[in-house]
Amino acid sequence: MAASLVRQVLNTLPRSLVMKISGLEEIVEGGLCAGCGIGESIAGRDVVEMDTTMDGRIRPYNKKSLDQKTFNQIMQVCPGVTITGPAGKHTCPIHPIWGPVASLHKGWASDEKIRFHAAAGGALTALGMYLIRTGKWIQCSISRLQMQTRH
Ligand code: SF4
């Protein structure tokens, strides 16, 4: 709940203030890290590595200091600082902890290896693997890039 509140507060701040975050550890210590591993993917495991904390969360830690360019790239996509919601009034119920809930679904990976090793039953991991195996993630990325370059 604390992370949700911090996110709500951050979303009300001007972007220039949010960008004053100077390291991944601030995101982790602030309870904003989603444990997605994007920082490790961008910087490389020799610079940032995901590890399990004492309380069982998977969080990044710096093995080497990040150069500014790489840090800026991570900040462009890190969900700990970039998550935004739709503007305007919500037309669905607002849960006090989870926020607006338009619909709720239960699911898990049918592959037991994925289901028991990935987070939350592996549904998103399985979907991601499907997109990568079928090459559809490339199509999605290209479509998104084309949309961005049209604006
Ligand atoms: S990119 Fe952000 S949310 Fe994802 S693991 Fe790194 S610090 Fe956490």
C-alpha cells in the first residue's frame, strides 16, 4: 500500500521533480521497484543484477556504477518512475489499494515449470515467451515505433 501511495504522489509531481532520482537504489528504497529487471536488461548483468532481498523480493543492485546515459535510458522505461494511468474520471470501481479495477481475471501458465518458477503463476511470463517464440513481439515493437515516429 505504501508503494501505491508513493506512486500516486509521484504522479502528481512535475516530471522535472521526478527525474531527480539519482540511482536505482532510491527507487528500491522508496518502495517503487516492481522487480521487472529492465535495468539489468539495459545495463547488462555485469553492471546491474537482480537479486533476492532478505524479505524475498527480487530487486536490482549495482555491481558497478551506472553511466548517466544508461541510467537515463533505464529511467525512460522503469515502471517505478514511469507508470501513469488514464487521464480523467474512472468509470470503474476504485479499490482502496489496487486503484481502478475495470475487470479481474485469474490465470496461470499451463507449463508447470513456468507456473512454479515465474511470479504470480507465470501467466505474463508464458505470454511473453509466446510473443518472443512467434516473433510477434517484434511486430508489436515495430508497430509501436511506427506509431511513435508518425507523431
Ligand atoms: S527497472 Fe525500475 S522497477 Fe524494474 S527492476 Fe529496475 S528499478 Fe525496479
